Amino acid sequence: MMVKPALHSAALLLLLLLSGILTEYDDQVPLKVVVKNQIDGVAPLNYNTSVVYRGILLGALKRLMSLNSDFKFTYTENLNYGPYLESVNGLAGNSADHTYWELLVEYPNGATKRPDVGIGCYIPAINETIILNFTKW
């Protein structure tokens, strides 16, 4: 039996698309999120979530919020800089009080740094801890 080239090409394309779609969501990067409040001295809250391989932090935070009713966050879109974290678990930063949510990353070696990008661009790596730290400037 002879397969028509167009049908064969369409089947091959469909197979490639399906394999790409399936593998895109199979590779999950586990992620720990810690919510700290340096101002009020509240005990840190720890959460576990994941993000697809090479996925952005914003996606991981949305996944966490959809799966855990104890975690909520809001953000706004800045035209020039992208998503800006506004509030976590009902607590929002305030310009008058000079408070904001600081994004920190704790690496597996114990070092903690402030990334040079925000939640819309940061790509978490395996075994990192994301720290959302309520603090003052």
C-alpha cells in the first residue's frame, strides 16, 4: 500500500507537534516559595510549587495560587518593566509607608541574591528557593 506524500507529511507534523506539547509539560522544576515579612516580624510561610522547565516565576506563582487557597498574590503590568508584584496574602506595598515586596532567590549553596529581573522574566532553576520579602526602602 502506498501512502500519499501529503498525508504522510501531515501525520509526521501532527506527531512532532504532539510530542512537543507533551514533553513541554512533563519537565517540571520543583520550587519552594517563602513569604517573609521583615516589618511585622511574622513567621515565614513556606509553600511548594513547580514551574515547567524554562518557565517564568509568574507562572509558578499562578500555579501555586490555583492549587493552594492559603496563597494569594496580585500584580500590575508596568508598560516599561512588565509585571510588578503588588500584594501577597492580602498585604500590599505602600508608597507612603515606603513598603514593597522584594524578590530574592536563595541558591542551593545558601547564597541569597536579588535577581536583576522581576516575576515576569525570572526563570527559576531546580533547588532554588524564591523569597517574597515584605520590607521597606
